[in-house]
Amino acid sequence: MKKSFLREAFFIFYHIALFEFFVVYPKIKILAYLCHMQLKNDLLLRAAKGEPVERTPVWLMRQAGRILPEYRAVRDSVSGFIELAQTPDLAAEVTIQPVDILGVDAAIIFSDILVIPEAMGLPYEMVEKRGPYFPNTIQSERDLKKLKIANGSHDLKYVIDAILITKRALNGRVPLIGFAGAPWTIFAYMIEGSGSKTFSKARAMLYTHPKLSHQLLQMITESTINYLKAQINAGVNLVQIFDSWAGILPPNHYDEFSLRYISQICDAITEVPKTVFAKGAFFAREKMGALNCETIGLDWNMGIAESRNMIGPNKTLQGNLDPAALYGNANEVEAATIAMLDQFKGTRHIANLGHGVYPDIDPEMVKVFVNTVKNYR
Amino acid sequence: MKKSFLREAFFIFYHIALFEFFVVYPKIKILAYLCHMQLKNDLLLRAAKGEPVERTPVWLMRQAGRILPEYRAVRDSVSGFIELAQTPDLAAEVTIQPVDILGVDAAIIFSDILVIPEAMGLPYEMVEKRGPYFPNTIQSERDLKKLKIANGSHDLKYVIDAILITKRALNGRVPLIGFAGAPWTIFAYMIEGSGSKTFSKARAMLYTHPKLSHQLLQMITESTINYLKAQINAGVNLVQIFDSWAGILPPNHYDEFSLRYISQICDAITEVPKTVFAKGAFFAREKMGALNCETIGLDWNMGIAESRNMIGPNKTLQGNLDPAALYGNANEVEAATIAMLDQFKGTRHIANLGHGVYPDIDPEMVKVFVNTVKNYR
């Protein structure tokens, strides 16, 4: 009886092992292959990591936006920006458009940095020609209690779905960039309730309620880490952190209320290369050189040689043509692009503008910019 | 007959000489004394020139503004900002208010940088809560032909009258600061037609029409020199040039389209000390050290030690407390002010905020700022 039981057990184990080896394991391999599919163009990732590249990769901040008639057509088919961002099929479509039309070396998922406050419990509206508006803002400890730390894959499922669809449709042509706002920039909107020239309410909060400020910034940071991890699980190949309102803080506040949290995010994300773009934070360049990230974005005010000197040789720099340079004619755009490339030559570089492309730029001039980078040696 | 004629001529000449010496000359002396009246408090001027001072002088950008209920009362008595600026008695009244109420070491004439485009033939309106608006803008050579170079004392008589009234009423208590916008900033409004986050139309003009841009900038520069000279003739003791939109130009464009014209103004004004405040032009600090001016204003993003290092020891630095620091309580404002003063200690300094005081700041906190500077040794 005992012997027969052992034989039975061995027999079952043997068949399970056979099944695992010949059926399950190959499926896992295929799945893994599909997930981490070999990219046909991985210039962006190699440039970010400082590996050799045949030429400088190029993409544009806000490339999936109002410059393209094809984008405007899709957007006009829905009620507005927010519905577009929340409809995965359409978000995927406008994400891929610039890859097809402009020939850029990366797609960036079409979304908004303000999805995080919404996922934390603070919804926003997008007012035509005025920008984002939050009906409720955070002013006190009590307001803070109404918020939760966002769970990336559940609370922001529509972004994750858009990433899955985009990855499938891109079929490995170029890398897909994921992104989030930096905690300070998200905080600024959550306190201020809208865009602002000075964000004086948000800045006042740092002076009058530093403890509350740190609590909220920590909650945003954890939500952002969850969100970026979910994006990475869905297949993004690189993440960028946008600190759009970096430049309105004095240097000591920037260290305390922004860089500290960006640093937490950089340390938490280990799966893909990370880019940090802190617009206007010229005073923080030296400290950004010490962040645990691969790439630092430069705005068009930041001198290239000076920035390289401050940031050091161990980061890729991204940028930084003046977006207004694209108002020139083809010869002028080409000349300005080459002048920029010359300054980065021989160093780790990803070509881009120093800020988002302006909505009234002629797409043909964007193509001149992209092609000039691609033809540059 | 000939002898009698000579005697007659001598007699007339003798009496004219007597009259000149005893009647005209003393009157000129008295007038000159009244005009260049000894200031009771000339700390600002000595600090600007790098002469010894007993303590650091202090004033605030936008001190004659919305923070004071007394200002709002005067403003509510007229149709709006523009009428207030164009009514010399009232402009003088609100110019002096902060001297009486806040105890600052200087008055700054209540006016607007946009009086220059108006005097050149491009009028503007001030739209409540939206800012300035120009019904017409400059887009072409033809538009340029409609403009003239402003004559300071004639085309801007209301400002000159306000200065004369203010000087009389101040009675030498503190210096009076005159001002104008920097040519680039004025240009930006004349092209764009209103305030803007990016001034992308104005920046496009630099790329697409550099020659036209230089022509307009030169006309603005000459108008500004005329205007500042007229202000100085009317009695202002120091002039400040505001380049509010310096920070949106890339460094090479800033050199070519802004600093070049500021430099012309600095060279042309030799009568009084000059202050240049170029907000956001962190990249231009080294070159600003070479300007023919006495004082450079720093915004709150600019590190003090770093700026001193870049600008050199031969300029007075003005600034640069974060305007949002005044949202704190009295202890916090005092501490922040002292921390700022400590960093400037032992160097040429005029205390101020890093930008204009925000309109919702409690005037009591402004007094704490002012008194902290005055009590600091």
C-alpha cells in the first residue's frame, strides 16, 4: 500500500514536471518575449543609459498635441481633453500619431500630470483656453484626510489600458515614454486650484504650513511611485518626471519641498531609465547631477556647456532648442537645430525642445527639426 | 556825442550787472538749492554708489500698490489704473503713501512701464484682473511707420507733473525713484498685445523678423532715454530699468535683443545712479556685471553668493527675499529677512523683495520686513 502510494505520487509529479517543462515554461518565455519585445528603434533608451548610439534620438515634449490636424480631428470627436485622455483607444491613437507623422524616435503616452490629484480624490476640469481648474483645493489637515494614496493600476486604469493598447499598436517600432508630474508641481495645483503666474497660495502654504505641506507632498510622492510602477508593468520603456513649476521656488525651498521628493521617486523606480525635467530650476542643476536618474532635461534658458559642467558627465542631457525657434523658416530651423546639436556634440544627448512645442507651430517645421537631428552626424 | 553814448552804454551794462549779481543770481541759487535739495535720508543713493551707510536701505517693488487700503481708496475714486496714473495729484499721493505708512527709504513714482508704447503711438487698456491689452500691435514695417520716438517731457507730461508734485510734497524726506521698462519687455507687449505665459508671438518676431525687431527696439530705447532724462530733470534721484520678461529669452537672444539696448540706456544716463532688474535672467548675470550701472536687482531664485560671484564686487545688489515669505507670521518674516540680510552682510546691498509685493500680503508683515531691515546691524 505504501509502495503503491509512492509510485502514484512519483507518477503525478513526473507528469506535472513534464507539463511545466513543455507547456507552461514555453508559454512564459513567449509572454516574456512579447512583453519585453525587442525594440526596432531603441536609440532613446541607449542614449538615456549612455550607451553608444549611431545618431542622437529625437522626440518633442507635447508632440501628441494641438500642432497636428490629425490630433485635433480625434479631439473634436469627443467632449474635450479629459474625455480624450480617459478613452484608451483614442489616447493610444493620438500617442502614435507623431511617430507616424513626424518620425520621432519615441512615443509619449497621451495623458496629463493632473490625473494624480484626481486619483487621490481631488478631481479637476479643463476649462477651454484657461487651463485646469479644481473645484476643491487642499487648505487644511481636514482637506488632507479626504485624500487617499492612489493605486496606479486600479485608480488610473484608463491610462494603463491606453499604454497596453499603444504598446500593442506600436509593435516595438519605438520606445514608449511614461510620465508623471513632480510632487511639487502637483501640490501647487492642488493648493492653488488652477494655473497661476506666481502660484502664491501654494508658495504661501510652504511658509505657513510646512508640516501639512510635507504630508501632502509625501502622499503625492507615494501615489506617483505607484502610478509609474503600474505604467512600467504595462510596458513603458522610460519615465519622465515633469516639474513644470520648479522655477518659482527659491533654491532652499526647492531642495526641501521638491528635490527631496523627486529623489524618492528616482530611488523607487529601478526598472527603466528615468528623466527629470525641472523647468526653470537653473539653481538646482548641480544637485540634479546627484539624482538617481539617467537623464536631465534642460529648458531653453539653460546654457548647454554651463549645464554640463554643473550636472557632470554621468547624465544624459535632453533638450534644449528654444520652442520659438520653430517659428522660423526651414533654413532657420535647420540652422538653429544644428547650432544646438553642435553644442551637445560628443556628449550624452537626447534632442528635444527646451519646453513643449507651441500649439501654433507648423508641423512641417517640426519635421525639419526632427529630420535635421536624424541627418546630423 | 560818441563819449556820451559810451557812458550811457557803460551805465546800462553796470546796472544790468548789478541786477544779475544781486537779484537773478541769488534766485538761481535758491532754485538750484530747492531742486537739488539736500535729502534728509539719502541711504539709497549712497548704497547704490557703494558709499558707506549706517544701515541697509529698504524699499519694495510695487510698494505703491494694492496692498494698502489707502491706495485702494484713492484708486476707487477714479475710473481705474490708467486714470490714476494720468492724474498727477493722485499719482503723487499714492507714491508717497508707502513712505508714510510703511516707512520705506525711497518712494518710486506711481506709473506703468507701458506708458512708453502709448507715448510712441500705441495706446493700451488695463483690463480688470486680466492685465494690459493693446487694441493694435506691431506686426510689420508698415505698423512701425505709425510710431514715433517719444519726447519725455511733452508726451509723458502727466508723469513729469506727478514727479514735480511728489518732489515738492516729499520735501527731501527720501529719494524718489524713476523707472522705465527695458526695451525687450516693452517690445514684448507691443508685439504680443497683452501679457502671456510664453510671449511666443514676440519671440517668434525675433526669429522671423530680426531687422524689424532691432528697428523697433532702437525706437523704444531712444524713447526710453528721453523719458528717463525728463524724469531726472523733474527731480528723480535714481532710475530703475525693469526687464520683467527677461527670463523667457534664450541667452543668445537676451544678449542680442535685450542687453544691447539696456546697455545703451545705461550709457546715456549719467546724471543719477541706475538700477537694472532683469527678472529670470540668471544666465546674464556675468554680463550684467559689465553694465554701466550701479545696482543690479536679484530675483528670489538667484542665489546671493553665486550672484555676487558672477556679477563681481563693483555693483550694489538689490533684493531678494521671496515675496511669498511675507505670507508667514511676524516671527517667520523677521527670521526670513534676517537670513537674507546675513547673506548680503558686508557687501553693497539695498534690501527689497525678489519681485513685486503680492497684492494680498498683509501690510503689517511688510512693516515687519521694513523694520527688520532698519534694526539690523
